[in-house]
Amino acid sequence: MGNAQDKPPGSGGGGGRSDQAAAGSGTRSRGGGGAEKPHRAPGKGVVNGSQRENSPAGGQQRQDSPAVDTSYLDAPAGALPPHLARLKNAGNHLFKNGQFGDALEKYTQAIDGCAEAGIDSPEDLGILYSNRAACFLKDGNSTECIQDCTKALELQPFSLKPLLRRAMAYETLERYKKAYVDYKTVLQVDTGVQSARDSVHRITKMLIDEEGPQWRENLPEIPTVPLSVQLEHRDKPVSAEVAQARAARAAQGEATKNEARFTLLKREGNDLVKKGTFQKAMEKYTECLALKPEECALYTNRSICFLKLNRFEEAKQDCDSALQLEPGNKKAFYRRALAYKGLQDYLSASSDLQEVLQLDPNVREAELELEEVTGLLRQSLMDSTAHTPRV
């Protein structure tokens, strides 16, 4: 460290005595009114007793950026030697990050490297061609995608991914018959590929519209997938990514199915209420609530059924549930008032009816009910007084 220098006393400090004490290689001084500071060389900072270069921004300490994790590059990749495995792994990483052009370059280098090294591994080469085809497809180069998929299928016949990618490329180029053949071949290998099912249905409609009932006669021959290939694919362990995608599709399918069932049950319940069949309507709404327990309207709808069936306590409970979901629901307040009336709790009924009229003063039914409930409340109070013994 450089020598510490005394600062002159402040204007109001007077001429105080300076005591010097050794401090490392420099000295520390105390003046009458001045604050001591170590002398620093230009462009240097003192941090925890040591000097470091200042960063360009405000004298802050320069920090190194965190190291990037590249361990994924060293993951094994089939029978590929390490330098080619790194290229493939780099391509996979770039593809996942949406850098399709850069990924394509890595796969191309790996393919060329296999040729130069004399590597003859159909499985590994097939995957590289299929992966590069995916890059071509993402970049809109359907022709190159088809060529790479065809090479991959020559190396590994009936491989699922290149079949599916080639079908998509054919469809993009409006070569629908060839796309249809590939999609149908995919479904022979794996009947659970929903995208292939959807595409077959879509293309079938298009071909029928274009060529009429004889459209099948003009199709190229659909190859028969050997049973051994189907069994091999079926027994192949599913990757975590594929399993996750299948689970997501299954969940989406289940949600769609439940939504359709919910809509049907609710419509049936509403129709039954209009017909006055309240018991069956109540059962429909109960099934709806099993599918969507947070649907406020279901509770108010079912409360009507309970009221008509003179099940006042259950009607009240449904209205309570509706008001927990929507605290300002007029229908829930009104129908709970009717339930309280049925339970002969006229004071609570009156309170709910007044709440309805505060929310909407134009509800004529609430006004009429309030008049009736008020009369019943007076009568009950009079009856209670009449039966109370005098002391």
C-alpha cells in the first residue's frame, strides 16, 4: 500500500496535535478535524487490504462471468468416437435451443466425419441424417428434409422419426399421396402417434374432395411393416421426453373428453329443470360438479332442484358454496333466502333478501318475498311471545 497522508484540519477544528503510528508500510494520522484516507494510485482500488484494478464502470470490481456447463458434449452417443459424439451432442443442444442452422452444421460435420473415419454404423448414421432432416424441416427446406429422411430409412428401414418427418415434408410440398403413405406406415409401427392419425384423416378428406370415391386406386403402394419391427418398437424403452409428451397428450385428451361430457350433462340438467324433473336434474348437476367443483352456476342450479324437492338444508349448503366462490351472487342470496324460509329461519331469509335488493333494487321477486317473510317473521315473534309465560 502507498503511504497515508495527513489531511489539513477542517475550518472549525483548530490546530489539533497529530499522533503518528506505524500501520503496515504506511502511517496513519489523526488531525483536529480532518478525516484520514489512504493515498491511492490512479486507476487502483483497495479492497480488503489489497489493490485491484477498477472496472470501467464506476470503480467496481471486475468479475469473471460464470463458466458455461459443456459436460453434455461428452455424453456417449452410440458407437460414435468421442470427437463425432461431441458434434452430435452439440447439434442436439443447439436444436433444443432453436438454433436450427447451427445444429444443421454440427450434424453435417458429424456425417462427413463418419465418412472420413470409415465408420459404418447404420443406427448412428441414420440418427444423424434424421436429426439433420429435422433441421431442414424447421428451416422450411422440405426437399432436403425428404432426401435426408430417405437416407435414414435406407440405413434403418421403418424408423419412426424419419418416416414422420418425411410425411410432414411431403405434406408441406402438397404431395399428399406420398404423405398419406408415410403417415399410414408410421401408424403400422406405432398406432399411438396422434399427429399421424390426425394427418391421415385430414389428407383423406382432401383426396376424396379432389378425386372422389376412387381416390385409393391412385395411391402408391403402402409398405407392410414386418411384425418383428413392430415388436421391436413396442419393446424399446421410452425416453423421458417421449413419455412426457405422451402423458401431456393423454391429459389433453382426457380434459377434452371431460369438457364435452360436462357440457352435455349441464345441458341435460337445464332441460330437465325446464320440464320440472328436478330429481334427475339434480343428479345431472351433481355429476357436473364432480368434473368442475369450482363452477359457481352449478351450485345455484342444483339449489333450485333441492328447493323444489323441499330439501332446504341442502339448498342452503349449495348457496353457501356458491357465495364462497362469488360473494356477490344475487341468485345464491335469493335462493338461500328461500331455503331459510323453508327452514322457518325468517330472520336469515329477510337478511338475504335485503342483500339481494342492495345488489339490485329492481328484483321484484325479492321485494315480494321480503314482504311475505317480514309478515311471517312478525307472526313467529307474536306466537313466541304468546307462548312465553309471564313472571
